[in-house]
Amino acid sequence: MLFPLYWMLNASLLPSTDLVKSSPTWFPLHGTFQGYRNALSSQGGHLLVSLGVSAGTVVLVLLIAVPAAYGLAQLRAPGGRLLTFALLIAQMIPGVVMANSFYTAANRLHLLNSPLALILADSTLCVPFAALILQTAMRGVPAELSEAAVLDGAGRIRTLLWVILPVTRNAVITAGLFSFLFAWADFLFAVTLTTQDDRAPVTVGIYRFIGAHLSDWNSVMATGIIASLPAAVLLVVAQRYVAAGVTSGAVKD
């Protein structure tokens, strides 16, 4: 894992002439940041699009998945088992099956090349996973907490916001993180729903950048490093929350 990353970083700092030498350069002692300047100038807009789409996906997914999981786990909604089974089935549907349908819907709604189309498409695959993760965590919350909140006069929404969510914080962070990473790394929906270069997220931007700069590999590698940074930082920062969130609700007293 670290060895390929090292070579990417090494290649991003070497001039293009050094990358085609017969003997490899192990350390970029005479490195250059020109590749990063080229990458930022050409991919800066794509990075902003990806950030907007990923953040929007997280917000929409949590707005849908949190109440759904609360209803299934704490309120014992009618048909809960059937709905949980439907969420599991939805998880198994490949994105490539939905891509053409999303394109048709976005075209009819005049949402092509719009971040909203990408947010809706990415959320479609993220909501089932997030709802299942949150449902498992919320089932582990003692019923006495909700009952105490009701006795104090709290309604369902207030109980969810002030009692359930703080207890299941790790699971919420986990669901949000995985939704962000999926939207950030999505290529299929991005290349299907965007036809204009200036509206494309970074995954499509890198794809087209590589096609146009095959002789400028230090810029290509610099683009890959820059695109990897947000995901890497989030994983490092949220690692302990993810470890707790994935296992929350797995053990019952």
C-alpha cells in the first residue's frame, strides 16, 4: 500500500525527463513542484465540484437515513422487516444498472451537468448502507433512554435529536464518512451525468487530464496525490469513530 503511494509522490516531484530514464530515481533530490502547479491550475475547479457533490451527498443521505433508521429501530414501524430486506436488496444492485436510468431522468429534468444530479445519484446507493448501519446502532440504544425522554415531555423528533443521535454519534460519523468517500470516488455516475468539462468532478477530470497529458506524468501523479488527500485526511481523523461505529450495536447486554 505504502510503496505505490511512495512512487506516486516520487514521480509527482520529478521532472518529466527524469521519469523516462533507464535507471530509476529513488529520491527526488532535485524535485520540482511544477506538476502540482499544473494540477491545481487544471483540476482546481474539478476538486471544488467534487467537494460540493460529496458534502451534498452526506447531508442528503443523513437527512433520509437517520429518520428511516430511527423508525425501524426504535419505533418498530409496520413493515419494518420488509423494508430492511428491501434495503439489503437495494445494496446489491450495481450502479451500472442504474446509470442509464439516471441519465434519462436527469435529461428530462434538465439536470445534466448539474451537481444536484450527481448528489441524487450518489445518495441512491448510499442511503441503504447508511440506514442499515444506523439501524443496527440505534437498536443497541436502551429503550429506557427514549422512555425517559418521553416522560420529560420530549416528542419523537426531539428524542431523536437530543437522545438517540448523541448516543449513536460514531455510527452517524461512519455513515457520513462512507457516503463522502463513495461520492468523492464515484466515476460511473460522474462520467454519465456530466458532458461539460468545467462541470465534471475530479474523477472525470483526472481521466480526461491523463488522456491529454500522457507525456507529462509528473502532473498526472501530482493530480492523483491531490485528489487522494481529502479522503486520506478524513480516514485518519475519523478512524476511531469508524471502528466504533461499525461495531456499535453488534453486542447486546
